[in-house]
Amino acid sequence: MMRMNEITMNLKSRSKIPLYEQIYQYIKTDIQNGRIAYREKLPSTRALSKHLEVSRSTVELAYEQLLSEGYIESEPYRGFFVAQTEELYHLERESLKEPAAKKQERKYRYDFSPNGVDLGSFPYNVWRKLSKDILMDDRTELFRSGDSRGEYGFRSAISSYLHQARGMNCLPDQVIVGAGSDYILMLLSMILGREHKIAFEDPAYKQAYRMTEALSYEAVPVSLDKNGMRISKLRESGADIAYVTPSHQYPTGIVMPINRRMELLRWAAEEPGRYIVEDDYDSEYRYKGKPIPALQGYDAHEKVIYLGTFSRSVAPAIRLSYMVLPRPLLDVYEKRHGFVHSTVSKVDQLIMQRFLEEGYYERHLNKTRALYKSRHDALLEGLKSMSDILTISGENAGVHLLLTFRNGMTEKELIERAGKEDIRVYGLSEYRIRKDREEKPTILLGYANLTEEQIREALGILNQCFR
């Protein structure tokens, strides 16, 4: 039996932590650290309360908590004993050490990230007003579990927007809302099943490629030509699903022309199990002519699965993405996977619904288009001084462009030289699935996160270090 003088508890009567909880914590810690061994008998509640000069009920509460968590056992007429806990929970001293400090990523003075979003243009006042209006209604319905596909009003607003802006034909029932593109891809994998081979453009949007591999699909790269994914190579790959970004191929910026789109749709229509995944991640930003209609709008055989997001055009943290399913896959979803709850709160859906319906989204897009167009033009103007050593491509859409060099430097050398000047640029090779091909040295310059002044300053430095 444990001796009373072995119990050393410095109880603090003025602490915010109740006395019973302090006793419980002392004994639990001693059991975890092995200072009180298995099957050792604890003092009775009467004896311990007398020793600690506290009420018996206080000790009883501490023992009851230890009993409920399985640290001690009670035996009738015998008392309390330490339970077998070694296999369940044992604190090693090593685990009490502070975790190693996470290595901080280097911050650059100028970062030409191709994934940037200008958060300074986020409509904070409008978003705050809509949030307040929705929460002021004091509706308990807001906090009930909603439609697993997403709220009907929000899906209806998305459907209307897609018809007007992207030339699509879809009903609200075909729209499924989720928190981010990764979740949407996971849900899509449940609907499609795993017995598919998926073809990706090469170079590719790597996050989608990584997600597909993580979901245990066989993913195969298909090379591009000036019109996008090569259909002859797609056929050779044996894939039955093609993952494409036809309105603005990421990262090359290629816009798939109508003839190639029709060819791709014909390929999908040839076999019942074939589908096209159309990722339309940044179709809103185009600087020459009108936005290219979505591939889904030309689909007469229910073969296109359309993926869209508001994270790119509004803010990454909003995590509002969606997919539009063709009707045959919608039937599969309803029968087998409709039980999967939506991962987006009703409040966020209602805010974005109002943002769409009341014209705020369109105004926001017009504002950011003008902002990015000014930065895009400043970048092109600044690159004129380097026209003798590089060729520009992908400049008609999106928020980045590509520079292919002919100055004798490798891609690695270009990146390192820029880095020494505190400028971050990105190599096209990072987006390639196949690494065994010799390619011309190409870097990506994104401009969403930089001001026009910063762009001009950085290009002046790059003009010197790339020569």
C-alpha cells in the first residue's frame, strides 16, 4: 500500500483550479510517469482527506474522475488500486521535449508567385455587411444540417452565373458544393469509383495530379501541342478520363480552340465509361476578347464534369468550390453517395449566394480584372528591354505568363540568379510530370501579388542579372 508520506501534493487553495481537480491531476501524473506502480493500493478517501486537510467529498470527486478515466480500480471492501495503464498510455520523457522548430520558408522582397491573389482588393465592407445581415435575421434554420449538395439557393445562383458567364447549361440539382477543390476531387473519386486511368496534361496542375495519385488512381501524362492535350497521345495512353484546363491551360496558358474541343468531346463519346474533367480554375481573367465558353456548354453526350471555385477569384480562405455533374453521374451520386454531408457552412453559402445575386461578384471581378490588367501591362512593358534574350507566352489570360530564354542559361541558373537578388521566380520544369525530357529554359512570372512599382523595380534588377 502507498504510504501517506509518499503523497506530496502542494495544493493551492486560492487557485482557479478546484481542489479535487488538483488532487486528480497529481495522482494521474504520478501513475503516468510510473511513480505509482500497477496494483499499488491508494489511501482511503477518509485517510487522504485527513492527510491533505480537505473535505472527504473533495477526495471522492478526484477518485471518481480517476475511476471514470480508467487510471484506478475500486474493489469492494478492499479499496482503490492503480489500474493496468502501461499499454494504453505511457508518457516517455522524450515526448515532453519541445518539438523541433519548423524551418521557416524564405521570404523574398519580390515574389512572382503564379498562384497569387490580391487580397487588398477583397471587398471587406460588402462581405461584413452581408454577414451581418444574414446573422441579424436570427434564423435557427441557419444552424441546422442542410442539403448535402449545398443549399438550393446557392446552387441556383451558381447555375445562373455559369449560364450567363460561361455559356453552360446545367440545373441547380447538378451542382454540388464543397470546401475546396481537394474535397471536391475526393467526392468525385467516390462517385466515379477507382477503376479508371486518368490522363493529365503535361505540364500539369500538380495539386490535382498529386490528389489523384493519393486517391490510388493510375495517372498518366499526355503531352501538349499549341492547341492543348494531343488527342492521338490521349488514345495511346489507354486512359478513360481526361483531366484538362481548356480555357487557360495551367501552367502554359494555352487556350484550347474549338476544333480540339470537339475532338476531345468525340473521344469521350466513343466509349460509355469515358469522361472529361474540365477544371475552369481562373477563366474569369482574360485580357484579349471575351471569356472562352466552357467545354461543358458544347457537351451533347453528358460527358463533361465541370470543376469551379471562388477561392481563386475572391480569396483562398473562402474555400468555396463546386462541381457540375452530368446526369448519369448525378444518378450515381444520389443513389450511393447522397449521405455525405456538405462541408461548407450554411452561413458561408448564404453570404456567397447574396454576393452573386446582388451583383457584388460581377463588380468585384471587374475591379480585379482592371487591377490585374494594369499589372499585366506593366510586366509586358518592362520585359521589352529583354526581348533579345527571351520569348513571352501565355500572356492573354490568367495572372501569370511564361518567359522562354535563349541567353545560354539553364532554368536552374535563372532561378538561382534571381534568388541572389531577393527575387523569386518559378521554373516550368516543376510542373512537368515527365522529368526525362530536354526542354527550353522557361520560368513563370505571376503578377497578382505585386504592385506595378514593384514589378518595374524587380524587372530592372532581372534585366541585369539575366545577362
